[in-house]
Amino acid sequence: MTRHDGGGPGVPHARRSIRLHPRPDIRDRARHHALLSALLAVTVGLSAAIYAGVDAGDGGRRHDDVLAASRTGPHSAAAASTGVWVGSWAAAPTGREPLTETDGTAGRTVRNVVHTSVAGTSARITLSNLYGTGPLTVSAATLAVAADDDGPAADPATLRRLTFGGRPSITIPAGGQAVSDAAPLAVPGDTDVLVSLHTPYSAGPVTFHHRARQTSYVADGEHTGDVSGAPYTGQITSWRYVTALDVLNDGADGTVVALGDSITDGSTSTPGADRRWPDVLSDRIHAALAAGGDAPRYGVVNAGISGNRVLAGGGGRPAANASALDRFERDVLGRPNVRAVVIDLGVNDILRSRTTADPDAVLDGLRALVRRAHAHGVKAVGTTLLPFRGFRGYTDAREDVRQEINAAIRSGSVYDTVVDVDRAMHDPYDPRRLRSEYDSGDHLHPSDRGYRKMAELIEWEQLRGAGRADS
């Protein structure tokens, strides 16, 4: 395999030397104008392809034109340096991975499989050692487009070695994080990307996102540059260390962040199928733009954590499963060019309270999140809370709290705009329950069809514009 260092391929563009004579005749001028027009058309066409990352014919699993830009070899034009950074994928760190306290991932390579929402011409990653007790050394890191939709094999021509401040390795102190340099790579939208990290020493507990609903892979030794996937004999269902994949995109308007609990995290959705509601929202945006629609050109990132609450976090320092109030700056405002946040939180504050939860306290917490969003020009979109009769812990008193919170949300006194998932998805004969077709079977979490319904309820205008001014 050929290693591509430095200026790897990006979006190809034509370079043509044009010799201008002092007095070009009319035919020369016509040829020059035709050439310039053709170049402009190519540039516009590539810009549209880079954003969409899909076409109407293949459903968006892989955009062949964009992927081909990564296969043109090391002597092609470098990736475009213009545009804005947007989030294409993200996962909030949830805590310390069990059974990694002593050895961490020493001497192994983890190949995280992440799914992009928006395409770009360059990419960078964020690594977190939030829950480590010692410095995390990453001796090598690579980025590549997956060779297929199910497995650790990489498309050989897309493999890029990542650097950090120009160096191939980095040491991240306990509690810290690091962002890689931009790697020139045409990243398609709506496709799997492989983030491979070799860690020679233990940093103590591994910082991870627990319920990925996605299989990633582990190999003994240093195999970040492997493209076959053969050494990756171990499998995990979490994401280790990596918390974001951003892309440079010259057609995007920004990033929308989905902030929530297990319902946003995609609990009970089909593993490996990318059917969480934020995934479906991203698919809707791609499909609308491919059809010439007026969808906002947003990258969609998922900041859901199973079990998450507005007001309280878990144990430890730093806290595992940090509350929404404690993690809002990191997981929402820390994403690039955030334009909107969709908040679906409050159910766990009700279900996990030892006594009857105080609805006013939960609402005050939600309003505090909205004020923080507004302070940064971010629009706050909120959902009502889905019903959960039949789920363990259900009581009529807890249902009353849910109804009170939903009434306040519907009144417009909490968010800039409301997506009423409760009204659209509850059983019309028993509003305390989910409709059967939207119920995964545990009576709290939606089915794949239910997650799709949630995403379909969001209107494009709800994601546009700035948040209203706070009094």
C-alpha cells in the first residue's frame, strides 16, 4: 500500500495553462470564455456534490462521485481550503469503560466505525481522555472511508495518517482532549468512516461512549495503516476515545446538535443500521437537497446519552453521564458552527427520581439550557416528552409530572419552537402509552418506525433562524 503523507487528494479540479497573446483574435477570446465557463460549471457542480454526498438513485449509502475524488492518487489537487467547519458525526463521552482501569487499551489499536452526516473536502477528529487517570499517548492515528458497510476493511486510496500540531503522535493529559490537524480527504456524506488509534501505554480507564449501536473493532499491536481489516479480530459495541468528526464544507450552513437521553442515543434501534432519529433527520436533509428542496444545509450530530437527565449526573469526578446542565458547553456549544439544538430531555428526571420529581425544577433546568443556547446565537428546538405507561417505574404520579412538563413546553414558555412528538405518537385510546407501531416493546423507547416518525415531525423552518432574545 502506498502511504500518502502531506497533501493528499481532495476534490480534483482542472489546471490549464492559457497563453494570452497581446491581441487575441475573436476566436481566441471565444475559446477563453468557453473554457472559463466550463471551469465555473465544474466548480459549482463539485460544490453541490460535496455537500449532498448522496444522489437520488442510490439512497445515499455511498456517493460515488465524491468517493472517487479520494481515489485519484497522491499527485491530485489538495483538498479545498475554503468553506466552514461543520460537525459530521459526534458522540458524547459517557464515562469510564468497565474492566479497563488497569491496562486501558495498551498495545492495541481500536478502529472506531462512525457514520457521517455531511460530506467535506477535509476532516479532523476530536479525542478525549476525560475519564483517564493518566496521560493518553496515541502513537498513530488514521482516517479512512470504510470499504463496505459492515466490517473493518478500509478503502486503500482513502487512508490518511493524522497529525496533531504537525506530529504523528500526541499525549493527552488526564481529563483533556485534543483536535487533530485537518486531513485532506473527500469524505462522503451518509457513509461509514474508520478512525483508527494505537495506544502503546495505558492511561487508566478508557473514555468511551457506551451504547454506540454500532460495531467497532480492536487489533493487538499497531495496525492503524492496515486496509484489509484482517488483524481486527476483536469487536466492541462502544466508541473509544473519539468524540467528533468534523469536515470542511463550502456549501454547508452549519451544524444542528441533537441533545437527549437514550431516545436520542437510539436505544432499541437496529444495531449497525443508523436508524436513530438524528440519523433519519440527516437522511431527510440529504434527500430533500438531492431533490432540489429547501432543506437547511446542516450537518447533524448526536449528543444523546442513555440515562441522561437535565438536573443530575452520575457518580465520580468527573461525573459519569454528566447532566445536560453540566455538559451543554462541551457537547453542544463545543461543536463547530452550531446553528440549532434539538432538546429531548426530562423523562429520566421523572423516572429516576426517588420521590415525585418537581416539574418546575425540570422546566427551570430546560430554560437554563435555552438561555445558554441563546447567548451563543443558537436556536433551541424542544420536543414534548413521550409517554411511558407499561415501562418499569411508571406511576400515575409520574405521569402527572410528564403532563405538567408537556403543558409548559406546548405553551411556548420553554423553547423557541416545539416538536410535539407526544401528540403524534401516543396511543389515541390511551395517551399514557406509545402507539403500538411506534413502541419497541419496552413501552418507553421507540421502534425504528417510531424514531423515523420523530425525525419526520421536524420542519425545516424550525431549524432555521436565531433563537429569540431572552428578557
